[in-house]
Amino acid sequence: MDNQLETFDIQGFCNDLTQWYQENKRDLPWREDQDPYKIWVSEIMLQQTRVDTVIPYFNRFISLFPTPKALADAKEETVLKAWEGLGYYSRARNLQAAVKEVSESYGGIVPNTKQEVLKLKGVGPYTAGAITSIAYNRPEAAVDGNVMRVVSRLMTIYDDISKVTTRKRFENIIEDMVIHTEPSDFNQGLMELGALICTPKSPSCLICPVQQHCSAREEGVQDLLPVKAKKKPPKTKAMKAVVLQNSSGQVLIERRPDTGLLAKLWQFPNCEDDSPKGEELQRYLAEREVSAPKALENVQHVRHVFSHIVWEIDVFTGVVPEEGKLPETLKWVNKEEVDKYPFPVSHQKIIDYVIKGEV
């Protein structure tokens, strides 16, 4: 047992937390039942995305793929299109690969032990703990950023939460707590507390249901916790993208590689290019045997921020005199059909401005 748990009122804390959760929990679509598949989908979507943003995505996704088998049998491009706008598309691909394992190896039923769930593609300790504790009421830890913030304040732990050793320490603490209560309500209560009360800035200590157990509040240091090392600022890349149109009024789209950033999504031809007139972009098109456009007109600038990189994209338009033969990764499509393909958010902005004229 962690030293800071030796004098901590575990049972009292668990009772106060679960009672508060049962009386105040939000009405969320993945809480309507304890379906492990729905909980799994919600947890993947909620990673680095706000609840209010996730709800409509979750409802649409479940309407399209109501069971693991439905998701397993779907075309990957259909899944990516349903995920469009959430980002982190590798999570959608991993989720589909994992439910295929569930369909093939577990008869379409999500396993009920953390050890088995951890074997599925793309599933880490947090997601496995969340699925098995919430859906199956197993006494497992589910430690995410919200939970680490709550625990660091609860026990004034100044360990850097960006370190693996700190996460493991918090997992051990939660494992020692969860055996004293209802695991499903306890873990959801911790998540809910971090989302609604014990927020990153200006925590609502005066209305906190577990304030009497919190040593950070007692010491007045809640705003100093948790401790987290600062990330390096993201690098900036100058990009050029082009919306090409042929004599039939179709536009040219390109499928990204099967691996790497935004794998298998569609985009408009683009590349790194900091030249004023898009010389690198012209070479990029020539390498792909695209006929040289008569002229390129700079029509828009799009900025998109990833966690590690910023794309500064100058958007051009042009007309291609002849279609010519294209590689398999390129395709001419009618403007009204563009929405059928999954695009990253940066190129959805281009669609809105150049294709739809909505911006």
C-alpha cells in the first residue's frame, strides 16, 4: 500500500464519492446501459475530446455500427468517414481491428477481464480498466488525466504526472481503493469529479463532495497540482495545397499513404512548400503525372494545429487542360461527391471555402 494511504480514510472517501456520483451523474448516452462495446467506443472518442463534442459523434457512430460485428464488417473508409472531425484516426482504425478480434475470438462479446481486453489492438491500461470496471463492475483501476489530477490533489502528490512511474503509482493507489466499493460507480465518480468539480483551473473546492478528504485544499495548494512537465511547442510547417478542376468541372483528390499521419484519409494535393508561388507544389504534381495547371491562384490560408505540429497551408486553385492518366492514389470526383470521402479537418476547411463557398 502507498504510504500516503496508510492514514487516509479510504472507506469514507469511497462512500462520499459514490453517493455524490449516484445523485449527480450526467445523463450521457453511453451510460444508458452497461454495454461494454458502447463504453469502449465512448472511451476512445473521449480521449483528448470534450464530452459535448463527443455526444453527437457517439450517437451517429452507434447508429451506424450498433454492435462489434457491425463495426467489424464495415468498410474502413466508411468508419473513417464516421470518425471525420474527431481526429486521431489511428484510434478508429485500431478500434475496428480490435472489434474484429472480438468477433473472431470472443463470439462478438467484449471480454470481461482486464488481461483479455489488454490483448486487443490499441487498448491500453486505462481503456481496459474503464471497460471492465464500468461494464462488468470489476475492481480495476482506470487512471486518466482527470483521475491523476484528483488523486494528486487529494493526497498532495507532487510527482510529475507525465512520467510513467507516476501513472503506475496512481494506478496502485486506485487499485487499493476500488476493492472497498462499487468499481463502476467509483471509477465513473472519479472521472466525473475531475470533469465537473476538480477542474484543471479554479477547482470548485467549496462544493466538492470529498473536500474533507482533500489534503491539497487543507494546505491551500490545489492550484499548484498536478505537477506536469511543460511540452515543447509544436513545430510549424509551411504547406501548399491545390484544388484542381478539370474540363468537366470535377476536382482532384488524393488518398494519403496507408501508414503515418492521417493514414488512408483523402486530401487535396499538397506538400511542404515555403516558396511564394508554389514551385514545390508544381513539382509535386508533376511527379504524380498531373497535367500542369494553366495558372495557380492563391485563394485562402488554412491553419491547423496538431499536438506536435502546426500546418500553415496556402490554398491555391487551378484548371488542368487535360485529365491524363493518374496514379491509383489520385481520383477525379464531382464536387457534390466530395463529402462522401473522409478528409482531415484542415482539408474540410478547404472544402467549405473553395468547394462549397461557405466561409
